[in-house]
Amino acid sequence: MTCQCGKPVKARGMCEMHYAQHHRRQRAYGRWTPDLVDAQPVREHILKLRDAGVGNKRLEEEFGVPHSTIQHLLYGQRGYGPSKQVRQATADRILQIPVPRTGVEFVRQDRVPALGTTRRLQALVANGYSQTDLISRLGWPENGSTSELFLGQSRNIAVRRARDVTSLFAQLQMVPGTDRKARHRAKAKGWLPPLAWDEDRIDDPTYEPEVVDKPRTAEDLFSDFEYLLSMGVGAEEASRRVGMLPASMKAAWAALSGSVDVGAWRHDGFSADVKAAAAVRATKRCELHSTKCTHP
């Protein structure tokens, strides 16, 4: 980049001589505004980007932030500490760079740490999906390396595979699977379900979720059942997904839904009587918790 006179730019699009003239003129008119701002917020943003996997090379190639600028902000020049101030334009450019939500969202390298991918796969197993089913959905071969990934024995994984798992996790995390053996396996190994994880921190190796170990109650089952009904899943299929036989769920639902008839269950969606039963259940739950009910 050069000044209008053809010389290299020093600041504000001007060479050293023209910048000095501009500086003197603006100060004389009382219109001079310093071009430097506090460097600390910019430094903190760079560190967040680094933690998310966005390194110096990526910042320079994709966002035009020179390596030397980053070095001065973080470490300073020899004999001096980190920069206390930075040019406004540089600060604006860096602060506008988004911090990736996951460790694989914007990175360019071929491989990334496998921890977040392993956590997502284990969570889906805990949600009722078998390892074989998940591998099939991903289109992967079932071999020793995929088993190591599920068991947390892989250190790195291809970016493409990590993104595939992130996408599958987003699709299935709120849809309970039907494989009881998968749930038992996850429970035996201490694998946590999707809702135990903070999606913004699941790739963070220092993050450990707080787990409250309490048994699953009937209220939990019915809440999941109601959620599946609201998503348009048939009553019989919804029963299986929460781990109950349709006949058992129908009997329990009838007992907890008062006089509502639940005889006409269908496979394709749910009938009006099941919707009515859901409304009765919602009203009873509101009464139980002494809250004002807004359900019809």
C-alpha cells in the first residue's frame, strides 16, 4: 500500500511526510483525534481466537493481520513489554474476527484434537444410539480407529470427520434413540448425555460439566414423551423412544391423564385424544408446581 505520492504508507493512508503535515495541520485546527486505542481488549480477543484454534497464520492469510502486529500485541519488542496501545483501524479489524463456536468451525489444518468429537459421539450413545448406527449414519467404515475414537483413545481426527460428527450431534441431540443396550453401555462407562454438555465448551479440554446423579423419574419419562408428541412423532414410536412398551405407556398415560380416552393411538402422528391427554398432563404439572397454567 502506498501514499498518493507513491511512497510507503506510515499511517492513515499517508507516507511519513504527508502524515506529519496532516498531523500538524489537524492539531493547529483543534481537530486532531488520536489514532491509538487501548490494546488490552484486542490482546484478549487474540487469545480467545488462539484458544479456539485460530492461529497467527490464519489471522494473517484470511484477515490481513500481520504476524508482527500480533507479536507486538502479545509479547512486545525486545526490551519492551506488550503494546499498551494499538491503532484504531487495527483494533477494529481484529475485534471483528468472530471466535468459532466449536474447535472445528473455521480452522484450516487437516487434523484437530479429537476430544470434542469423542464427547459428542459418547453423548449420542448415552442418548440411545448404538456405535454401529452412528458409524453408519456418518458413512464411516467400522474398524479399530473408529472404536478408539468412541473410547477416547484418539488424540487427533480429520477436520472433515469432526465437522460430520458436529452436524450429526446437532441433528440427534434432542431426539432420544431407541437402543437400550447403547444406553446401558454409556451408563456403565460413565458417558454423559447431550444435555449434560455446554455446546459452547464441549471442545474445551479444561471443561468438566457438573453432573447431578439422580434416578430418572416417571415425570422425566412423560416429559420426554410429551416432547416427542409435540414434534409430531406417533404415540407408539414415542413410547419406544423413551424406553417403554406402547401398551405400558398407554396404561400409565391413561392413569395420569384422568378420564381422557387414549385408545386411538396411531403410528403416523398422534390423534386428538392424545393431544387432549397432553393438555391434561400439562395442567396437572402446573398445579403440582403451583404455577399459573396457560395451557388450553
